[in-house]
Amino acid sequence: MNQPMRFALALAGITLAAAGCRYSGEDKPVADDVTTLQQPAAALVQGEVMAVAYSGFREGQHPDRGDGANNPTPEQILEDLNILVEHDFNLIRLYDAGENSRTTLELIRQENLPIKVLQGIWLNAEISSHWSCPWLDGPIPDDVLAANKIENAGEIERGIELATSYDDIVVAVNVANEALVEWNDHMVPVDQLIAYVRTVRKAIKQPVTVAENYAWWINSGAELAAELDFVGVHTYPAWEHKSIDEALAYTIENMDGVRAALPGARLAILEAGWASTASEFGDRASEVNQTRYYGELHDWARSANVTVFFFEAFDEPWKGDPNNPFGAEQHWGLFKVDRTPKAVVGSLNQTANR
């Protein structure tokens, strides 16, 4: 989920279930021949089971929030990439087609790093979701929405250009991140998103996907899924009040629900993680639980042939509430913001060898 959303929902006292992000037993699709998800090995993205989401913003850095970005330096990005290579992460997810992503791709090529990329295309709001988004105080002005459409067209072009120019590195392209769920502040109509997907698919040779919450795919995803090479699913048991003992089973339940709703689709998890610190989660958030969730998720994903992009590589202090340094949004990383490893990193080799 993108940066302010989880915190704002928690601040407003709204659970994901109340926001329409979790299906009930009554509306869960049922298919007699669908049990636990099992895909052929060819369904893996680039043959990888565990991948990682990456943006790399450090203390004092942030993407463009209206007044320009403060991006990591090339030296800092290269340090990050070398850390990921050292720990056998050879597939990463980037979220947009901006300067930071271009620098990352340039460094991978320049340094001949063994990293492939799921390239992102970030879309801004084209309709106002103020009626369902708890942190929008009123409608997004029409002139802002119109400007966003122009910016989105440019972002589509940039994403196509990066995928084309770095076709030796970019192995798939993701168009939009959680732009369809009602609780987001950057909503795009599904028919317009389908049009963007078609534009990208015609222009590039790589597979194309869209990243969305599992419940949206279950309830509304069939039309969009038919346009994609694979479906990108987000699942976060911790945000839905699950304990670590329930986490893996709930993740599998989410994925089985998507499979039941979209029986012909190839599936990948584009975000799943466990915060090591989170005032919203209490003692459910810990490095011990993060390590356990990562290991259990890895073992299941390997057996089911599902690629998982674990969220995320490094803690990012710019996210969430700046007045709450212990908020979940700032603590999903496998590594702390100073690049020191968390407990989960020490278990990576053991996990990979299981």
C-alpha cells in the first residue's frame, strides 16, 4: 500500500475490512476445484521466488510531493544495489518511471549487476475519491485532475521508454499501484487503466501487470485481468489484525480467493511484508515476527511457484506520519535506514537453503 494510506486509515479508526479491502464469507468466490494455489514453475517472474521492493530514500530524502524530489545519490543507490546482490536479491520492483528509477537502471547496466527489474509506472488521480478516502477533506479540484491526466500520459511514455531502452534489465512492467481501490487518493477509472495497459502492451515486448489489493481482484478484477500477462496481488495480514500465527494462512486464503475469482490468471505477489516496528500493530510488530513471516512465505511461495516481492528493502523515514517515528510505514525494511541488517537478513541463507 502506498505511503500515507495505511497510517491515515489507522488514524481514522478504519480497518481495511471496513474500507472495503477484505471480502466476507458471504461474498468470497467459491470454486469446488480450487484449493491451495499451485502454479507451474513457468509462472515465476524471471524464475525468482523471492524478490524485493526498492526505492531507497534515506533520512531527509523523499520523492516529489509537490515541491520536487530529494533523491538518493548515484553512490547511495549503488551501495543499496550491492547490498541486495550480496544477499541474493536478483529481482527488484521499482514504483515509477522517474529520475530515481532511471538512475537505478543505469547503474545496474553500468556496473553489470545481476539484477532484473519489474519497472513501475505511477499514475496520479484522474477522479476524486474524496467520498471514500478518509484523508481527503474534499474533492480534488478539476484543474488538478486535468493536470494529472497530462502527467500520467507522460509517465506512460517514460515507462515505455525505460522498458525499451533497458530491455536487458526490465523483465516486466507494472502499470499503476493500488489506483483502483476506493480508499486510495490517486484513483484512476478502470476503463482508463485498461486503455493505459493496452498502450504499454503494444509498445513493449515485456509482460505487463497491474498491482492491486487482493480483495479488489476478487470482487472486481476479471475485466482488467483479461488484459494482463499476470496479475499483481498485494496482501498484508498485519494490517487486517492477524497475528503472526495466522499470517501465512491468511495470505494463502487471500491468494486462493484471487485464484477462485480469476481461474485462468497467472498470479504474483507484488507486495507482502511484516513491519518490524509499528505503533499500529503493538507487539505483533517485531523483527522476530518479520523473520518468521518471511521464512514461511518463502517456503509456501517456492512450493506454489509464486513470485513474492517482499516489502521492502530498506526502511524509509519519509513515509507515514512525520510526528510518529514508530509508525508502520517507516519500518517495513529488511534493512534499517542506516543500511544495517535486521534479524531477517541473518536468516536469508538458511531460508533459501530449506
